[in-house]
Amino acid sequence: MSKVFGFTGNDDFCPGGSIYPNPKEASLFLSLGHQVDVYFPLRKRSRFSLPFDFNGEWFEQKQKTSIETLPDECLFEILRRLPPGQDKSACASVSKRWLMLLSNIRKDEICSNDTTGNEKEVDDQGFGDEGYLYRSLEGKKATDVRLAAIAVGTASRGGLGKLSIRGSNSDRGVTNVGLKAIGRGCPSLKAFSVFDVATIGDEGLIEIASGCHQLEKLDLCNCPAVSDKALVAIAHNCPNLTELSVESCPNLGNEGLQAIGKCCPNLRSISIKDCSGVGDQGIAGLLSSTSFVMTKVKLESLIVSDLSLAVIGHYGFAVTDLVLNCLPNVTEKGFWVMGNGRGLQKLTSLTIGSCRGVTDIGLEAIAKGCPNVKSFHLHKCAFLSDNGLSSFTIAAPSIESLQLEKCHRITQFGFFGVLFNCGAKLKDLTLVSCYGITELNLELPVVSPCESIRSLSIRDCPGFGNATLAVLGKLCPRLQHVELSQLEGITDAGFLALLNSSEAGLVKLNLSGCINLTDKVVLSMAKLHGCTLEVLNLYGCKKISDASLMAIAGNFPFIYDLDISKSAITDAGIAALARGKQLNLEILALAGCTLVSDKSMPALRKLGLALVGLNILHCNAISSNSVDMLEQHLWMCDVLS
């Protein structure tokens, strides 16, 4: 018995010696030999529920096992079995890794388990083939992570139908990874636009083409890394493409356009601008293959020759809208051949700008080949004269809208010739910066007035004066919309002649920059057109004063847009305007009216009850405190200060 109490644990019970070289370990865990049967009372359960590592004197707890330790392949197999809807969205919110994995699962890779345990592909209804949703990413918001979230989140909410990306985040912008997510997760995409994103290339667009077979509209602007490979992939995989627009993409060329022409029979609209790789072969291959469906063609800033215009004139059977701008290598022969091709019989809208080949002969040929043109816009045609313009209007009598901009060889003779030749159908006439028009005392023959013209716009034509304006008044008695801006040569006498000749009643009037007009003009308008005028712009008319506002307040019941910026009005005029009982103002501009002060605040608050827009920029006599109080009072009005 004394041996039991004198036990030291070295060799009495275990002849082989202690199994723990460290005595502290032996005091914690006691292993007995097989020879001894000893009773030990039960102890409390250990607080540690995980395995332990014994290293030295202390225990180290092992790290918990997590699903994050699984490789991507295993997580992919798990995530592709998730049911569509909230479960996917919840999983996508776990981490960026899960989001990117979910966004890269193709439609044909999604599967679910039925009751028998067999895998089956998910049906199309949960994947949103309809394409109802529209998403737009701009600037810093344009990242791959957001695109991945769109791909996952829109699948069960009607499907993504339209996506627009403008610019890119400088640190973590849109790359092919983001486009890959859209291509795999948004099969319902129908319209895709990318502007100013230099970090995407062929790989991303090929993924879009492979997964988005319903694509109908593609718009690429300033994407230098995109080449013909991407367009070829779009052509082979997206037969429903109807609209294509490419701009500032130097690596796009003839091969891609030819593929689009061959494989996209429904293409109706094409716009190509500033693509140095595009030449005559691409234009010819595109138009010759889509000659019976192409309705809109726009070619701008391209190195193409007369051959492209000849193709348009020969194959443009269905073209209704044609824009040719800045084509330096196209000559007079190209326009002549295009007109004589007789293929543009359905053309109704024609715009030509900055083309040296537009001469009198070329324009006359176009008129003969396009007899049904209704809208005609000429811009920077330096070699076009009065004879060519008159020949065009005679050969194309269906013109309803004519705009001449920076055509400096056009004079009063050509201008009035348009009125004589197109008087039966012409509705809208616009002249912009035509410096060839000078004030002449013309004796025009007696002709019937142009009853069809409703809109007249003369902007920045310094030679336009009172005499010409008076003649216009007699020739155009049914005017309703008149714009005479930046015409410093006209005075009250010239404008009143036009005003007195108007029989229909003016609805919109813009006299901005006509610095020699006075209050007499507004007082006459109040008598003759006060009951019809709805929009009045007197911006920069320095001689307009409070008398005009008093006339407006009492005689213009339907006016809703009034601009009297940079005029001579004062607080008294604003007060008179606020007293107008029949006033129906919604937009009021007082920018640069230095004589309007804090005294006008009560009147502006009263006016502001009906206003949706108020411009008081550079009204230096109005204090910042008054502006703050005005903004608080007019909480439904957009105050620009």
C-alpha cells in the first residue's frame, strides 16, 4: 500500500518509463498501461470542439474549414446549379469572386436537379429572353464589376434589352472581362452602344456576338482596339442586325463591312465616320448586298472615291435618308454619276457638307436622279452658286425643307429663286452664315406669294437688311415660326414690314442678337400677334426695356417661354410682368440683366409659382442670400443662378 501512495509515475506502473517526456503533458493526459485497471471519475467536457495541434507547451486552434477554400472549378459546379432569381442575386453579393463566377456561366451551362437527382438544363423563362431592361454606365460607374452585376441581376427580371457604356473608369474600367459577362449572361440583348472605351477589343465583342444572337443595333465610337475580327463575328452570329454605327475605329475596314453585308440581310441603317481603314471595297460590298432594304446611309470623314458614290446611286433603291459629309477625294464626277445612276428614286432627305465635288453640274444631276427629295441641307459647299441652286430646285420641286449653311456664293438671286421655284410646297427655309448675301435694292417681278412657308430662319447673315426682310414679308405671308438672330443690320422699320405682312399669326419668334430693335417691335407684336405668340426670345436686345414687359404682361395670354436676357429691363418691368393676370409663363430667362435687383424678389416669387425654369445668371444686383431664399420658396422650379 505504501508503494501506491509513493508512486511517482516513472517506472512503477509502466515498466517502459513515462510516455510523456514533458511532465506537464503527463499531468494533463494520463495513459495507462494495459496491465492496470484504475477507476477515474468523469470530468467536464472540454471547451474545445476542434482538433488541436500539440506544439511545444501551448495548444493552437486549427482554422475553420470554409467554402472559400474550394477551387473555382468546384464553386462553378455549385453555382451553376442555383435556381434563377433571388438565390443567384444573394450569392452574387457574397464576394467579387462569386459574382465573377456567376457572371461567366453560359446559358447552356446552367442546370438544376429534378426529383430523381438527374441534372437538367434550366428553362428559358427564368433567363429573361424578352429583353425589357435598359442599363447605362458612364464614367467612373463603367467597370467590369458593374457589368457582371448587370449580367446576373437582370436575368430573372425581364432580361437586358439595351446596354450603353460611355467612357470608362481610369483605375478599373471596362475590359473584355466585363463584355464577356454580358455576352454569357444577357442573351436577350438587342441594342449595344460603346463610346470612348479604349480598353475593349475583339475578344469582348466576340463574346457578345457568341451569346447575344438577338442583337439588332450596334454602336461603336472611339474603340481603337476593335478590328474586323469583331465585325465578322457579329455578322456570322447576329443575323437580325438592323442598325450599325461605327466612328473613330481605325482598325475597322473593308473585310468587316463586307461580312456584315453578306450575313445581315435585315440591315437598314449604316453610319460610318472617321474610320481610316474603310474604303470603296467596304462600301461597295455593304451596299450591293443590302440594296433592297438599306434605308439610311451616312458616310462622313472617309477616304473614299467617286466609286462609292456611284455604288450608292446604282444600288440605293430603298435609301430614303442620305448624308455625305467631308469626303475630300470625291469629285464632281462622283456626284454626277450618283445622280445619273437613277437608283435614288425613293430618297427624301439629303445632306451634303464639306465636299468639294458639289458643283452646279453635280447638284443638277442629283436633282434629276432624286426627284422626290423633301429635305435638303447643304453645308460648306464652296463651289455651289446661284445657278446650281436654282437648277436643283427646278428639277426637284418636292422640296419642303431647305437649309443653306456657309455657302458663300449664294446671293439674294439664288435665295429668292428658291422661293419662286419651290413656293408650292416649301415649308421651312433656313440660312446660316451665308456671307454672299448683301443688301440690294431688288425689283422683283410680280409673283404669287409662297403660301406654304411656315418657318423662316436667318442666322448670322450680316448682309441681311431691312430691304430683304420687307420683300420676304410680302413673299411669305403665312409665317408662324420666325428666327432672325445675330442680324445687326435690321431695325424696327424692316422687322415691322415683315410683321405687318404676316397674316397667320406668329407662334414662335426669336430675335436674339438684333441689337437695333426697340420696344416698338414688341408693342406692335402685342397688337397684331399677342393672342397667338407662345415663345419669344429677345436675348441681347439692349434697347428692350420695361415698356416691352408691360405690353407682354397684358397682351400675351398664351406665352410660356420668355427670354429677355441682357436687355435694359429693371425691377419695375419684373413687377409689371408679375401683375399680368393672363400670364401663363413656364420658362423665364433674365440672365445678364444687371438692373434687376433684390427688389424683384416678391415679383419673382409670385411668378415662380407657375414657373418650371428661371435663369438669373449674372444678375449681379441680386444678392446670394436672396437667391437662397428664392430657391427655398420655389422648390418646384429649377433656378439657374
